Amino acid sequence: MRKTINQIIVKFMKFLGIKYCFGVPGSNMSLLDEINKSKKIKLILAKHEEGAGFMASGYSKSTGLPCSCFGSVGPGATNLVTSIAAAYYDSQPILVLSGQVSSSLKGRASFQESTGIGRTISQLKIFKEITGYAEVIEDEKKIIQILKKVYFTLNDHRPSPAYLEIPADVMQKEIDFEDNLFELFEKENKIRLKREIPIEKIKKISLELQKSKKPAILLGGGAIKHREAILKFINKSKIPVLTTLKGRGIISDDHKLSLGTIGLTGQKSANEYIKSGVDFLIVIGSSLSQFSTNNWSFNFHNTKIVRIDIKSRDITKNYKIDYLLQGDISEIISKLELTIKKQKKDYSGLIKKYRSKGYFNYPEMKANSTPLKPQTFIAELRKILPKDSIVCTESIAWVQRYFKIYKPRTQIVCTGFAPIGCSLGEAIGSKMGNKDRVVVSIQGDGGFQMTAMELMTASNYKIPIMAIVLNNGILGPIYHSQIKKYGKSFMTEFTNPSFDKLAESFNIRYYKISNKSEIKKQINKGLKSLKEKHPVLIEVMVAKEKWN
């Protein structure tokens, strides 16, 4: 059967299970017309392509499923760069679509040409640096082999965004196409990803674990998909558990074995325990990054480290790994769980001791005292929101230290590339993938102003998210770093707009919190508005509090 390149790409998107495509249309994106005609994939008009990329990322992070975004040729594509670079750091399966000038116009300095010929930028080269796979479809006959590589990239053990660039004339070209081709991709990918399980190495690890006096399990973001097997192993071994920021929710913060989150903004309970002389550390799905290891300050010279991961990441420059197990995490953990005897050691006293050093403790405040401490607000917010609420945040320190997480994929963050302004778009995408859940973005006022226009996207499509803005008139982390280093600040203080008027002009509900006594009342008003399908903006007047 003959099909156009547009029709094949849309069929491929449906095979991937993509339900939404976020972006801003341009002059040569006839592919969007084909997507729109399909009625299976909904097009969402963002206010800026960067926001569209964050929306796609929020959808994928909160669901574990692929999503899509697009930008037209030239500035439409380059506007996607920041959000797609962040998604690459965070291993998200996002199909990025872009137009390009017609083949006959290449090299002629045509309008918005971005082929890299002459004095034009190369979109393709840019996206090769920030995706797992990037290709321009110049020859329509190569579409199938290109889509196979896209499929492998999005469905890898460690997925990445994939970028497709399609010249305007190629979009309409036809080729012969067989309906079952994509099913063959799936079969081939399963064979490609198969790994042998190193049974003998697992037995050695099991023996060393049982000899350990002060062990720990560390869960990173790469472990989320394998939660069921990991929880079985944890409950049998009864070993104290720590998480990285991205691994939060794999084990509930209420679990009796949890010591919280390690790292620059982690709980004292977790950081103190891992620094206290852990002799056996099982690292699952984490690369032991600078953020997670508190600037690599953890001393593991006398610690045996087992690293279990889907795909190798180079961390030997920072820490010596005694045992490296690569492959399907669920399979490896299940085999390890079968080899260990039921744990007779009792670590409850140890866990209690380290929790007493600081486990979600926060400063108490009088009901009407101002300014409101952000720690107090975040802790009180946790008491009000449903346990399965999804929180998208850039105010990482406050949420990590004072907001308990009970389920995976309910704290959405960008800590690798760490762009400011990501949370609002990610909240919109998260809500599209979780329509029955409360979705909240928590941002400082500086980050909010970078992408505040995406509230209009929420308003246009009646996407009921709660956007919380912590208003203190500073770029907090930079402000406090400058005070510490120079004794003064510069370029970090600013005046905010009238958020009530902004909300009114965007046709969304607005509430304001100035002290502790107002938190419950105003948040509940916001929750009621969400049930009525209204987006909400909540302004919280907070102190210029230093987080560490």
C-alpha cells in the first residue's frame, strides 16, 4: 500500500502510544495536518516551543510513556533546545519533530533555512548533541530504517529523546508500506536488549551482603520502572534504604526502612547515615552524580559498592565500583532476592537513631507571624494535598526536605541540566497524563516569570493545574551564594508583577497566602477550583530563607 511520509510518521506515533503532541506550528509543517486528521493524537498549542518540550517531558516523567513535541524550521526548532537538552539528561522518551525547507531551496539562503549550508545554522547538528538519535529524512526510501533507530532510542534500556527533521517536500512523498513493519521493530528490540544474568557474581554479592554490619540500599531514577522487584528485595533484606532526588517514591517516605534522600538538598538522616561508615552499598539505577553525593563529599574508601544498572554510566572517576551488574534491573534484583536468606538482623534502632538527626523536621511558626518560612509552607502543604498528588518543582531544597513522597513519579524535577522555568510546563504535561490526579507546580518567582505565559496554555485548554509561586523577590540560590561569597548580592533582586491581575487577565483563579493561618483555607479553595476544572495560581509570600 502506498503511503505518504506524513502518514507513515503518524502511524508510527500511534504505534508508540503517543497521545499528545505539544508545540507551535510553522509554515511548512503539513505533518501537523496529518496528525490532526488522525484524531488519535491531540495537538496542544503552547505559547513557546521551550514550554512545549517541558510539557512533553512532564508527561513522560509522570507516566513512563513516550510523548512528542514539535517546532517549525529555524527558530521554532532552536526554541526547543533547552527543554530537550533537559529531557536528554533525564532520559525521557520524547519524539521531537521539526520541519526544514524544501530540498530545492537548500543552500539558497531561503527563508529560515537551517541546513548548515552557507551562513545557516544546522538544526541537525544541534539536535545530535542533545538527543540519543537525530536524523533528517532526505530520502523517503530510508524512512523505515530511520524509524527503526528512533524506536530503539525511545525504547532503549535507558531511553533518550529522538529527533526527526523533515523537509517540506519530503513530507508529501509516497512509498510502499507494509502494515506490520512496526511490530517487527518491537520484536527486534527485545532481542537487542536481552542481557545474560551473571548468577555467580550475584551469589558472591549475596554472601558479602550477609556479612555486612552496616549496609544500605540507594535507589536512583533508573530504578523507578523496577519498583515491584525492588520492594520485594527491600522487605526481605530489611536493609536501610536511601534514595536520590530522582528516585523518590520508589519507597514511600513513611516506609519503616526509609532514611530519606541523600545529596545537596537531602535530609540529614540520609546524609549522616551514608557518611557514617556504611560498609556495603547497593546502588540501583543511580550514577552517583555531584548533586546526589553532595559534591562527591561521601567517603567510600572502606565501602564495598555494588552497582546495578540498565546501562553503564561512567562513575569510576568518582568512586571505585566493586561489583557492576548490567542488564534488566528487575531480573537482577529478583535473582539477588532469591539468593539471600531472610534477614535476622534488626536495623530499626539504627534507622531511628539517624531519623532523629533530621527527617522531614521543619520550623514551627505562630499562625499569624510573617514572613512565612518556605519550610513551614511546604510541610503544611503536604498535610493538605492528596497523597498521590504530583508535584513539579524547581524549589528542590524545600520540597526534598519537607514534603514527603509516597509513590513513584509524583515528584517531577530536572536536576541534571537544571533549567529554571521548567516546572509549569512539566505540570501541564503531567496533568495531561494523569487527569484523575492533583498536579501542582512549585516555583520561585524568578523561575515562574521565565515561562509564566504557559498558564495561558492551561487556561486555553482548561487544564486544571495548581501553580504555586513562592514570592520573595530574589533568585534564591544565587542570592544566598553571593551573600556568602561577596557579602552582598547583585542581579538577583527584582520586582514582581501583580500576580492577582496576571491571573485575572489569564482567566484563571487566584489565591494568596501570607501566613500559616491562611495555608489550609487557601489551598482548599484551590483544590475546589481544580475540581471545577479551573487552573489556579497561588501566590505565597515567603521569607528570603537560606536553604542550607
